[in-house]
Amino acid sequence: MSAAACTAVLKREFPSIDGELLSYVETVLQSSADEFENGEEVYEAVGAILHEVSQDKSEDDVREICNKFLRLLKPTNGSAGEDGDGDGGGGQKKILAAPINLGQMAATQETADDDIQSIWVIQRDDSLKVDSRKLEKAEAKRAQKLEKRQEVKAAAAATAATAPVLQSATASQVISKKDNKMESKGTNRSMDVRIENFDVSFGDKTLLQNADLLLATGRRYGFVGRNGLGKTTLLKMISGKQLQIPSHISILHVEQEVVGDDTLAIDSVLEVDTVRTGLLERERELNQLIAAGSTDPNLSNELSEVYNHLQVIEADKAPARASIILNGLGFTKEMQARATRTFSGGWRMRLALARALFSKPDLLLLDEPTNMLDIKAIIWLENYLQNWPTTLLVVSHDRNFLDTVPTDILYLHSLRIETFKGNYEQFDKTRTERHKAQRREYEAQLAHRNHVQEFIDRFRYNANRAASVQSKIKMLEKLPELKPVEKEIEVTLKFPEVEPLNPPVLTLNEVQFKYGPDKVIFTSVNLSANLDSRICIVGENGAGKTTLLKIVVNLLEPTGGLVQLHRGLRLGYFSQHHVDQLDMSVNCVELLQNAYPGKPIEEYRRVLGSFGVSGDLALQVVASLSGGQKSRVALAKMCMGRPNFLVLDEPTNHLDIETIEALGKAINKYSGGVILVSHDERLIRMICKELWVCGGGTVKSIEGGFDEYRKIVERELEAIAG
């Protein structure tokens, strides 16, 4: 009766429970009935499953149901009806006057007394035996559901944290006694940077192990590798002197923007030359003393020395050199005479780059310098750095920049740094050929081992061949360990499938925008786009590229003209500050849950997985991700709304080369429309079908594509240089 009563309670309280789980719970209750001491033990046995199948029951409700099961399974006086409320036929317990040998009773009685029926006396009914297949399936289903609950709990725990606990990077390095001795005596005059046998870790994660880095003076190194492997961390370690470098080598890491104050832009660059600044200050002091009537004869001598020193360092040419650098990075004459506080963060980063180029340190460290530049400034910087006189180490994911600037490529992978001569294109060819050769060598070694092993297996028990077999076994043991060729996992990105829309889906008629009477961005813009459009917008910074995108996505109202959108159009907008606006205190899954609540956790993980954020990475706090990983999370967040038209503003910032390549392929496979602002020449060439150029107060589509635009820019740069 108790088993049937438990089943009735299960079906009534949990109508959505499926057959396998019902059978599993029944089996657990029946087989463990005598072992349960209290309702808590019943809850521990089946409570997790009941929570999974319940729709609206709290933990207290489920615990009460487990107590009801206990009353049904172990009835006491006056209890154990079907719901545990009435007489369930259990009757009163009989108190025996003397011990009874149940085993002997079972052997001598065919039919046991009803008053002393026991599970130990009565043979089990075969119908109560556990079906192992059903039990296995139910266990698997239960384990799967428990795993999902753990993921949700982990996400909730991450959300509960008021602020992410970020780990810091640490480094260790083996320094030779010879180098230490030379450094202490001050006899080391080599301008090469040699860091040998060093480790770098970030929290519990090892980024580099037993690595070596040699930077020869006068060489230009491009530093490449997947996002999150530690390139930026290593640059910070070098600039922060956490890795020992000869003290006489000056290092400058362009990392933070210039602080805004009343200093003029050109003066901000000139003041980096501390020698020149100090000499000019002393010149003013000496002239003031002489003008005040001082008769000290040493003042004139010192002033002559200051003039000579200023002449030697060509101090008079410094303003012109600073102006050329600023102009190349997009600062007009008027902008150069403005206070630094009047510039935005992006322009202050350009100022920081200009100061670094002007100061010419022995070792210049640049981290993604092209991120803040338009195409015109990138082309100028490429040309300028080709004549860089000292050592350069640059992290970049701009394929064209890496083909133009570096003399060598440093490749970070497998916790090591490998050096390749030549630019990125040569590195890519060399790496591909090296992988092929390593693969051939691996297959040849494997075939040789298999051949030797076959001989051993064939003649192992042949007495006549015993000596040969032993020789082969020893030879096999002496062979070096066979390691398969490591190949990086290919990055794949995937945008959602969309339904077609009849053209036109987006039209701009006589659109104009101005921030005031004296600040007109553009006028008379007449352009259109459809779902098969692949439009790239180019132009100098400040020409209105981002403004145009904001008008398209209705974040800005045009001051004139009309923007017409198809009623079925769903726009997905990725802004260049999208990554900075992510909630850094939650994990990736929680981020999507907060933006698009109410969906199954599998949906959030699937969308994140389509942008390469899967496994444990999806449960990592956003603040702990690399810049490229954050960008992929931002793209995933954008795609949760299933847009059929993508508007992307500088999406390649922080992405590695492989991910940019994957982004280009994903855009080409996407069945919706795309308008893209980018400075990445390779990506533009991959996807661009139409080029919109912002400049001169308007936006125009030009024929000839990117090749024609590059020619226009190069002619402008030649005119400036001339």
C-alpha cells in the first residue's frame, strides 16, 4: 500500500514528472525505505530530482512532501493513509516477548505470520527489482540537470559579487652572474635586450614558461599571438622593470593617454625632451640675471655653454619635428595650438604616441597603436616607423601594418616566444611550411615506430629471433618521445540566420547633420542599403563616420533630410566603445541574461559559443577577460536580438589576426546587410562591395573601392610632406 500511496502523491504533486524519473524515485523510496530515519534523509535522496520537475514548489514544500513519503513508508499508530492522514492498513506494531531467529523462521515456515511479516522473511517480488537501463538513464538525466543547476548557481554567485576580484601578473627570471656583475659595475654598454629563462603568470594561469626574448638594437619586432596569451602583460612587465633589463636602456611604453591640462598640444610633445627643456629654462634664468644687472663673469660663460649645447642637439629644429609628427597623426595647425584638456581620450592617446615618437627611446613599446588612428594616420605611421632608428616592439593585429613595419615577428604560443625573420606574410609562409615539415616528420617517425613494433610483436616468441627482438625493443626505448604537432584551434564566428526583406531596407534622402551653425558635419547625403550590402565607411577622424552610424541606428536625429527604414528591419549596433560599456562585475552568461532575461541558459551559452566564448570562459567574470574576448562577448550580446542588419563601428579593435579573419568570413556568410566603419585594410578588402567616404562636409560612394581611396590618401600625404 505504501508504494502505491507514494506513487499517487508523486503523480498528484508533480504532474510533469516523466516515466523514467517517476520509476527512479519509486525505486529509491522502496529500496531505501527501512534506511530512512527522518524526512531530511528522504529529501537528500530524492529532493534534487523533485526540485527539477517542480514548477512552483519552494524548498519547504518539497521537504514537506518528503516527510509525507516517510510517513507512508514507515507508518505509526493512526497514520499512513494515502496522504499520510488516515489509516493505511499498517495496524498496531506487535511487541514480541522474546527474540526471534528470522533466518530459522524463514527456513521452517512456508507462510509467515502476518503479525511478524518482514522483508527479511518474505521473498522480494521480482516486480520490485530495479531496471538497470531505466536506472542508468534516470541517473544520467539527473546528473545533467544537476550540472545545469550548478551553472546557474555559479552565474548567480558571480553576480552577487559587488566587484570582481582581479588577479595580478607576476614574473620570475634567471639572471646570469656575468650580467649581474656587469650591471653592478656599470660596464654593460650593449643596447640589445636579452631576457632569458623567464616565467610570467597571471594568477593561477601560466602565460610564459622558460621563455627567452632577444631584441637586437635597431630591429623592429611585431609581436603576435592569440588573444589572452599575455602579449600586453609582457609589455607591462618590461616597462615596469619586473623583468630585468640593463639600466642604461631607456624604455617608453605608450599605454595611457596624456593628462588634460592647459599645456598646448605641441608643447606637450616638446616637453618630453627633458634635456632641451632644461637648457631652455636655464637660458631664461641666465638672461634674466644678466638683464637685472648681475656682474658675475661666470654667467656669460655658462650662457655660452648653454647656447653651444642647444646648437649641438639642434634644439631650434625640435618644434618643426614635433609639428610634423603631430600633423601626421591628424593634428592640424589649429589643433596643435589648443590645450590638451580640450581633446577627447582618443586624441590624447594620439598625443601620447606623438610624445613617444618625438622622444625616441632606446626601446619603444607600442600596444595596438593603429586602434586610435584613421587610415590616413595609419599609412603615415607605417611610413614613419619604417625609418625608426632604435628598437621597436609593437603588438598589433593589423595585418597590413605587420606586413609593412616589422623586420622580425615574435610569435607567442605554447608558453614560449618564437622568432621569425621578415614581416607577417613571410612569417605566415614559414610557419605553414614548418608545420607541414613537422607533420611529415611526425608521420615518418610514427610509421617507423609501428614498423619496429610489428616486428617485435611478430617474432616476440620466436627463439631464433630473440636477439633481434631484444635489439629492436632497446632501440624503440631509446627513441625520443614522439609528440604530435600542435596546431592552434581555428577561430570560427557565426552571425544568426535572417529572413530576406524586399529592398530598399535603408535609405538616406538629403540627410544633413550639424552640431551648430559653425559645425556642419555633412549635408546632402543620398545613399541606400539592402540586405546584400557590404558597405565600408572610411574617412579622417572627425569627418562624421560615427555620427552617420548613429543617425542610421536612430541614436541621433538628422538636422535635415529623411532616414527611411524597412518596417521589418532589426538593427544590431556595435559601437567602438561597446566593450568599455559591458558590466565588468558579472560573468558572460549573466551579462546576456541581464540584457535578454527569460531565455534558457543553453541559449545564452549557444550564442556565446558561436563567438568562441565557451566552456569555463563563458562563466568567467567579464573584467578578467582579454580585450579581444570582451569584444567577442559584446558581439554575442548584440546578436541576442537576432538583427538582420549589422552596423559595426571599429569591431576589430582588440581582436587578434585570426579572429579578424574569422569575422570577415562570418560577415561574408551572413545573409543580412552590413555597414562597417573600420581602419583594418585587410578586413575592408575581404568584405567591401561599396565604399562610402566621409569628408568635405558630405558622404559619397566612390568607384574603384579601397585601392582608389588609398591612392587619394597617399597623394594627400605626399602634398603635406612636399
